[in-house]
Amino acid sequence: MSVTTGVHHIGLAVSNLEESAEFFTKLLGWEEVKRREDYPAIFVKDDALMITLWKTQADEPTKFDRKMNVGLHHLALRVKSKEVLFQILDVLKANNIEIEFEPTFIREGPSMHMMCYDPSGIRIEFHYSE
């Protein structure tokens, strides 16, 4: 029997704090919950999840290599419909967000997903399933 009940929040270390926060708030429609100037950090949330974006202190932070490092491989966010998945693709393209791959079927479908990078280089997956 599990002693936990789900995710309270996810903390991500980011190199571009404001840009990463805008990725979630301006592009995805999330809400900014609060800021901590002393760390610094920005907290953002959608209807189900809160993410804490913590500013790294390094002048030139080391980018995560999903094949070489232990850590967050990617963050997978559920979307409500296939149409929303393609709307997100359009928003990402219009804002010059790096896209690893556009919407594609998972195995034979009907589930679909796509992968992009937030402004700090964190891999973000958008996942739709019927």
C-alpha cells in the first residue's frame, strides 16, 4: 500500500527563469501563483499541477543530457484533445520554441504525443489519449 497520494508539485531548475515562466503562463495558459525573489523562483500551476521554477546560479549551466545524466528525462503534460495538441504545436511554432518532434501516434494510436524544449532546455512532452 502506497504511503503517498500523488504529486504536490514538481521543482525544475531553470537557466532562464522569466522565459521558462512565460512558456507556461503565456503559451500554455497556466497561472503564476507566486514569486520568491530571494531564491529566486516562480511558481506556476494549471488545473492539476504546480511547478516551481528555480533559477540556477551558474553563469553557464550544464544542460541535461537525457542519455548521460540522472535526473528529469522529460515532463509529460496531458492535453484534453487531439485538437488542443495541434493548437499547442501552432503556438510553439509561432513563438520559436524548439520542437523535438511534432504530434505523432504512440504505437498504432489513437494516443498521440509531441516533444519540445522549454526556454531553459527542459524536455516537455504533450500527451493526448482517448
